[in-house]
Amino acid sequence: MTIETISKTGCFGGEMGFYRHASKTNHCDMRFAVFVPPQARSGKVPVVTFLSGLTCTEENFMVKSGAQRVAAQLGLMLVSPDTSPRGDGVPDDPDDDYDFGLGAGFYVNATESPWSKHYQMYGYVTREFQQLVFDNFPGDSTRHGLTGHSMGGHGALVIGLRNPEMFKSLSAFAPICTTLHSPWGQKALSYYLGKDKSRWAEYDASELARNVSDSSAWSKILVDQGADDPWLVEQLKPELLQSACDASGLPLELRVHAGYDHGYYFISTFIEEHLNFHADQLNS
């Protein structure tokens, strides 16, 4: 698999790189970012993948979160893919809005035309991107954690809960906890998957949490949410995730923080705690 290096630079004793490759899954060029900590010079290191939210690219987390300093101390490799396919011929929101299409892949495998050719983000993250990362960078695939923000928090919870054998730790920042009951999710999934809502459940974090087959697969799932998030009531609905986890016995730690909203000031405040959480899980 050929990877084009867009840029590389030193960062906290490690290396921050941005890359591009031709995706066979999404039938377009995809970009991604990787921070390799200094400990990787001595061997493979644990990996945390971050899935970003609506309107974001592979750059947002790496540029805004301040995560590299902590990752360098902990010896964690950080990986962030783009949030959707892009390029000539990739269809976008028919209304030119921000919450669907480019920058809003929702980490699903689209089944409806014209989206199904390119919008295969679930398959991309769980298969092609896994091979890309672990074949070309010094990450240990047996020590892999997953996190994300907003739409990416939805993606992290859905992908993690559906693939516990692939990930050893799981967390999220202000995730969309239910696509079935979120206007963002309802719009996206009606386009990507069609109007039959029974097909949406496999991409709804709360439904997956409620029906998880083995709640002991996770020692704890960490979710942080800002109490002053403008999307909290209408779009995110963490209380539905909490209720689902209570019903199934899934060990969720949901922390709600007064004074914090939905943005990267919130993420940068708590990213150190999340990375420490992942390091503890991945090195246990």
C-alpha cells in the first residue's frame, strides 16, 4: 500500500506526520495523521486512534488538542483518519449543509446510491485503515485504544462496541449517543442507509450498549461531556447511553463537567486524563 508523505516534523522528541493514500474502500484519496512517540525507536508502542467530528479533517485533533506532549510522555502513538471521503466525484450534501456528506461520513457503510460507492467509513476504519497503520508505522495492534469526539465519539463507541477483539480501551468526548434519536443521526442515516430505521440500530451506540453480548469485554468505558454543550439536549443524549449501559451491565463512567461546551477547549482540558486512561488499559 503506497503512502504519500504530505509533511513530517519533530514533536516532543517524536515525529508528527500527515499522509495521503489511495483508498480501495472509499474509492478516493484519503488523508490521515500519525504522531509517533520517541519510545518507538526501541520497539512497537501502543496506539490510540482518534475519530473526529462534523466538519473536521485529520488535522483538527492533532493541531488543537495538545495531545502529543502527553502521548510522548506515555509512549502512545496517536492516529487520526479523515472524517469522510473527499475529491472529484464524491457526492456532498444536496443542501450544501455541514452535517452530511463531506466532513460527515458518520463512520457507517452506506448502502444507498449515490453514497454507497464512497462512504464506507466503517469498513475503512475497521479494515483498510488498520492494515495501513500497523503495516507502516511502529504500533502494536494488540494494544490499540479508540476514542473520538461528537460524530467521532459516536464512531468510536459504535466501532468499539462492535469490535471488542480489535480494541483494548474505549472512550469518547461529547459523543452522539444515539443516531436513532438525534437529528444529525436521523438525517445522515436516512441518506446513507435508507428510510428503514431497523437498519440503523447497528450504528446506534445506545442500542449496541443495551444489547451487548458480553459486558465484561470492557473493564470501563470513559465518556466526558460538557454541561454547557449547546448540542447536549437535542443531539447528544448521554442519558440514553447511561440507561443502556445500566441495563446491560456495561461499565460506563460518564462524567459531566460544568462550564464546558462542545469544542476543543473542552477536549484539550481532559485529553490528558483520557490518554492516561488508555495507557493504563493498554499496558495492563
